[in-house]
Amino acid sequence: MSIIEYINTIVKLPEEIQEEVAASFKLEKYSKRVVLEHAGVICNKLYYIEKGLARLFYEKDGKEITGWFASEKHFISCNDSFFQRVPSHLNLELLEDSVLYSIDFDGLNRLFDKFKEMERFGRLLTYNLLSELSERIYSTLFQAAEKRYQLLVVRYPEVALRAPLGDIASYLGISQETLSRIRSQQTTKSKGTSVYK
């Protein structure tokens, strides 16, 4: 799904502004394992994923710890760095060959300032991100590893299927061996199962 098609699923863009909005984003193609943004520098782009899978990770004691995943029809960036214009603590890596649309900070703000539909789009995306972050915090602090994995499978099945097991394990805060055990125990999943019990 292209960037304009995706935006139109959230807010309806008038025909007369769609070309200008589309031109504000740059189409980029990358191979897997490319690191687009690095810790220690200011993140200058926000990315929409048309095709592919990405993660945010930080390094601690020589280990990579995954903090976030994003796949098709999602945006990803080192948010604190991008929006506050400060050096990032995170790295942004592509886990698959990817097709992205990118926009820089100034370009995004020009769209927000010029088009009320884009400002509303940004607000609705922010609401969604805050909801996802709250869910992630709740899961990390209060749920057992099995429930955290179940939540991942229910909410982000594409991540559970496509991301490397080591990255998923670090995202869940468990060892790869523990993840393998959980996966073998949870052979059947139901999307109707509560993830908050």
C-alpha cells in the first residue's frame, strides 16, 4: 500500500492536495540488514513501510536489545530523536529487503502547517502510537513471558512469523531458549483470546 493510499485509510485527502503530499515523501529501496539510523546522531527521517520489516534496537554490554518492530502499513523512526531533534539512543535496522517512503522533519511540519487533513492524520497516528506504547509498557511490566509472546502473536502476527527469533526474544526480555519453549507450548492461537488476563 502506497503512502497516499495509507493516509486515505485514516483521513480522506482532497484530490487536489494528494500530488503535493506524495511529492513530499521520497521513495527508497534497501536490502535487509541495512541500518538506516544510528545511535548517537540525530534521526532525520520518518519512514513509512510499503514493503518490509524493521526494528529499533539499542546496544547494552555488547548485546543488541530490540525495543520495537514495524512492518507494512506502519511508520517507524527513532521518535525521541526525530521529534525533539536530539541524538538518538537507538538504531533503526531493516530485517528484510524493504520499500520505504521517507520524509524529513521540516518536510513533515510543512505538511502539518499547510494541510489540516495532514495535521489530523498526524494527531490520529500519535493517538495510535501512544496506545501501542501503553500496551507495550503494561505487557513488559505486568505480564509473564508467555502472555507477552501471546500479545505479540495476536497484535503483530507478521512479526512473530518473519522476525529472527533472537530479535523477538530480546524484544520480549527473555532468552532465545525460553522463547523456543514458549513457541512449542503455544501451538494453537486464537485471536479471540484475551491477552490481559
